[in-house]
Amino acid sequence: MANLKEVRNRIASVSSTQQITKAMKMVSAAKLKRATNAIVALRPYATKLKELLANLSASLEEGCSPFLEEREPNKVLVIVVNSNRGLAGAFNMNAIKTANNLIAEKYSNQLRAGNVSIVAIGKKAQEFYQRRNYKVIGNNNDVYLDLNFLNVSKITESIMDGFLKGQYDRVELVYNQFRNAAVQILVAEQLLPVPKTEKPAHASATQIDYILEPSQEEIVEQLIPKNIKIQVYKAVLDSHASEHGARMTAMDKATENAGDLLKALKLSYNQARQAAITTELTEIVSGAAALTGA
């Protein structure tokens, strides 16, 4: 039978842990609200900009923008977006696994040749790939200390510059897309060169005929860099909201598990206590019987 003191200590420890997980859940819920507001506000703009650009770029001639230039993907950059902190279930590792699967399926030859580079936005991915001797470029862990469009754009501009200089032939983006607190969808999409939408053979009712000023080429030339920055910023905001949703869910489950463990420990404690009382009563009765017999 379990020792009473040992069980009491375990009950106190689990109870303390349960209070901590409850507090962490509340903190994550508050942060999730702010992060959700940010991504919900940006998503319609980012989606519409992407659609507009796709509609316009479908009719552009080859070579109109260096960001549309298709090249043989000899040198590949993979951007992996996750977080600086753990205690969020499988959130961080799922993004890393998705990136690893992408590399294994599409860029295994480039990886063997040492031509796959990683840009990690988040400490967990940074540490994972550095420990495994990947070519990790830069350190972007501080971006979450002041998460805004300007700070994320600095990272994106460096990546765009590398693509223009031929340091990378293709850039892939991996992140968790936020749906709700319990659901995050892993996304792996090509960032550069910007995928072009095929121009349909015949006009349809869904096509939009824009009146453009000064010209389609000049507008697209300005829109493409802006769209690239917006898409990376959206990915970071999506991932940020997903992180807090995953952590809130993980802490809720941890609190529930701690409650179940407390019930089991209290039952064990009561059984041990009852056994101790029974033993003491037996000893008293036996002692009294012995004295009476004497």
C-alpha cells in the first residue's frame, strides 16, 4: 500500500501543476484573441491582392517581372514558420515534419548536393535545423518580440534579394494556417517565383476586366513585391494565432489530465489512509484482547 506521506506530496504537486496549466490556458486565450483579430483583419486584403495579381499576371508576357521568372530549382530555400516556445502540443514539430517531407519529396537531390537552405521564423525550427547541420540563414527569433509588417518585411526583402541575385531558384513557405483554436492546417506553398495563373482559352463570366492606369505592367511591377511581403506576413500571423490556439488546447487537455490524476491519487490516498486506520484498530483490539486474556 502506498505511503501516505508520498501520496500527499504527489497530490500537492499535481494540484500545483493543474493550477499552472489553468493559468497558462487563460493567458493563451487572451493572446489568441489578439492574434485572431490580426489575422482576420489581414486575410481578406491578402486574399484579394493575391487574386488580383493572379488575374493580371495571367496575361503578362514572359520576363515582365524577375519575380515571375521560372528557373531550374537547383538552389532551394525553405521558410519554416513556427514559434519560440513549446508547450503547444505537436504545433512546432508538425510544421518541421511538413517542411522535411516537402524537401524529401521534391528536393532530395538538392539536399544531397547541399543546395537546400532554411530560413526559420521561430526558435524551435532554428534550433532543430541547426542541430542537424542544415544551412540555416540568419536568426529571426526576435520577430515575435514586436510582430508587425515592417519587421516581417525585412526578412522578406532579404529573401527577395537573394532570389534576384540567383542565390535561390525557388522559395517554399511552410506554416500553420489558423482555422480555430482546435484546428490548424499545415500549408506548404511556393512563394518564389510567384506562381502564374494559366490564362484561360476563352473568356468566362468569372473573369474581371480591369481598367488600369498607368499600365498593367507598371501596376503589376509594384504589386508583386507587395504581394510577396503580404503573403509572408499573413503566414506569420496565421502561425502566431495557430500557436496560441494549439497551446490553449494543450493546456486545457493538460488541466483535464491533471484532474483525472488527482482523482486517482485521492482515491489511492483514501485507501492508504483507511488501511492505516484499520491496521491501528486491529493493533488496539489485539492489544486489548491480550490484556484481557492476561
